[in-house]
Amino acid sequence: MISAINFRYFTDGADEDISAVAEGVRFARRLTAPLMREGLIAEKELPGALVQSDAEIAQFVRDKAWGHDASSTCAIGASRQDGVLDSDFRVYGTQGLRVADASVFPRTPGPLMVGAVYMVAEKAAGVILRDAKAIR
């Protein structure tokens, strides 16, 4: 069986996502404008001074930006109906494939996910080691 992983960057709910990220670009520009006037920031690197209109910013977002922390795309669930992964990080319906990153959360755990991701990685490492020892 051949499978493909489609990340669907800015496809599902794209207009809302692109608008939110573009507003973030405009917000950052408003915050940094006084610093640029004072010479504390030399220039805008990305998306750059040439990208100004709403349409140009939206196109930049489509082409270059990651709109959010990738999370909750392969959630752990009690069954295939509840999630993509079992509690041992195995993808339902496959063999030899596990996922151990921010995508395992049923919901985004908060704005700073790194601690939660470290815990997932530690737990997954233990599960994988346990299973490897059981095979021997």
C-alpha cells in the first residue's frame, strides 16, 4: 500500500489563516516602525520593504510562511475513529511507522509547546526501547 502525507499548508481554512498571518506581519511592522525611524532597525529583511499591499503580503504568506505551530494533525486516540495514532505512537493501519512530535496532541497544548513536545519525545523513546527489547 502506498500512502502520501499531505500537509495541506494553507489549504483548509486558507483565507482565515492567511489573513491572520498577514495581520501579524502588519502588526509587527507597526511595532517596529518607531525603531526603524530611530535607526535602531536598519531594514526589513522578510517580507522586505517591497512587499506592501495586502495582496503582496498575502502572497508572501502563501509562498513563504508557516502560519502556525504544526500541531494536532496526527492525534493519539483510543481507536482509529478517535485519532491517527495509538498510545504507543503507532499509526493505525500501518506497520513500522510512529509519530512523536507536536502532531500527536488532540488539541494544541498551548502557545509554547516545546516542553510538551519534549515529554512526548521522552515517552516515545521509552515505548520504542521497550518494544525493541521485547523483539530480542
